[in-house]
Amino acid sequence: MRLWVSLDMHKFSIVAATLPLPSKGLAGANVRRRRGGRGYARSQSKVIEAAVDNQVGAVVLVEPFGAGGGVDVVARPLAAGLAEILKARVTVDNRPGEGATAAPAFVARARPDGRTLLINTSAHAYSAIFAPQLPYDPIEDFVPIAPVTSQPYVLVASARSGLRMLEGLVHAARARAGELAFISAGVGTGTHLSVEQLNRDLGVQAIHVPARPSDAIDATIGRVAAGDADYAMSPIPIAAPHLVVGTLLALGVSGVRRSPLLPDVPTLAEAGATGFDFPIWYGTWAPAGTPRPIVSALSASISDALKTPRLRSWLAAHGAEPLSMTPSEFASFVEREVERARGIVQPSGS
């Protein structure tokens, strides 16, 4: 099995994300460019500059799964790109824990000035169906800004489990009814709901083992490698080290196309789960009450950052595809994803 991983741009991103702070906050923030021109739209730049009132301070992307996790790996090069566009210091704040709710809870309480943003996976949308159990409302307490990327998960099995192919997982589930266990980053996360959907499609019954509250995603996937669970959906960069040494085995990727990072691993649809398509996507949100001009300007800046050859090349090297939507389009997309999650959870009783 071939595994292609690039680390050079990740190293660059950590440095570039801490560029010196200019004297005027978000002055000169980039927005959608004039057709055929290279200059920034001055009116929008002035809007965002006035909106933040020339406050001195960094823009912070808060992520919920810990340093080195899937969101962190995407957040750092995005921070580097935004730093260049916004002409401001953009940092990444890792806040794992509490079942990946610590970061959203922090952002929900932040001042709605466009300086404290949440970058999260599709789990943020899915968690809306558990809103009464959360210290925040994933829909009402946030404003969607922009999506960032989409990429497939990889379904992995512990080398100790004896599972080598998706077909073997189905056979093992039938032979050991109710004994197989899968682990996830937490109830309602993409790593949970994607497996619930797959299990239902394949007629598999398995025990769900949620992550320990203090564990980041790399520690959770490490528990599969250690044999604490039989299988899991994992972001590819998190599973990669274990796949290289053989403590995890790749059974299939969750998108409609094979990943360039795992070119020899079939899609789950190819492996026998007909029609299965459950990628992980990443997006950005601001606290509720953030003025619309700031949201629009930030959305345009993120879109511009994702168009730069350097960031697009970095994303491609990590098996990710950039996404582009306006704030209203992204809000509608999130609503559809919430309903998708509701359809999985209600029948399964998870």
C-alpha cells in the first residue's frame, strides 16, 4: 500500500501563522476581488476596519480536537493564508476535551467582533441534534462564515482484530453479534455518525465506544491501534502513522473517489457498501451577533486564501478539496447536514 504525505507546508504554516501584527487590526482585509483586477475592494476593507474599531489583537481560529489533529492540520495553513490577506496576526488555539465541545463553548461566549472564530468539522453541524445536552446551541449561538475543505475518512481496523477487508468486518459482526466495538471522537461527531450509517447499510451491530473526555483525536485513534476497539473512521492524516507501521489496516475511504493519499485503498462503495459517501468537511463560524459586514468580509477572505496556489497545493497534498460558498449558502448547507445527522441518530437510538 502506498501512502503519500507531505509535511513541508505544515512546517511553513506554523511559522507563517505568527506573522508580526500591524498597527491597525484588520485594516486592509481582503474581500472578493474586482473582476479582472488584483486590488482589494476598498469599501469592504473600510467596512471591516471600522467594524472592529481598529482594535489591536490577533485573529484566533479555535479548534476542538488538539494539536496535530485533523482540524489543526487544516487550520494552520489557513491561518497562514489569512495572515497574509488580512495583514494581521492569525493564530490557532487548540482546545480539545469535553467530547470536542470545549472549543465551541469558548467561541460561543466570545465577543462577536470577528476576532475569535471557530474552525470545526462537520461534527459542529451534527451536534445540533444534541443541543439540549450541550452548554451552547450549535445553530443559534453561531453565525456560519465559510466552508474550508472536504476530504474522505478512512475506515481503519486494529491489526489485532483480524479484520482485513470490509467483507471481513461484516462476517465478523455476524459471527460475533454484539461483540465488535468501534470508537469515535464523541457522540454526534462525524467519526461516530459515519460508522453508524455504514453499520446500518451493512447490517452490522457493534458497540459504540465514545472517546474519553480528555482525549484528542490522535489519542482516540491510537486506542484502535492498541486494540481497545476493533475499528473506527479516522481522518487520513491521523491514521497515517499507524498505517505506515502496520498497527492499523485501511479497509476503505468514505468518499466517492479514492484518496490520493491512499491510492491503493478502495472506496467503501467499491469495497461493498454500495452508494456510501460520508466525507468529513471543515467550516468556520463566528459568535452569534457578529455584524454581517464582518461575516461577509471574513468569508471573502477565506475564499481568497483557498484560491492561492500555495494553499491549494498544500490541501491537495493532504487529500483535501477546497470548498467555496457564501455565508447564506453555507448556512443552508449546514441545515441539510443537520437533517442528515438527525436521520441517522433517530433510527439508531445513538
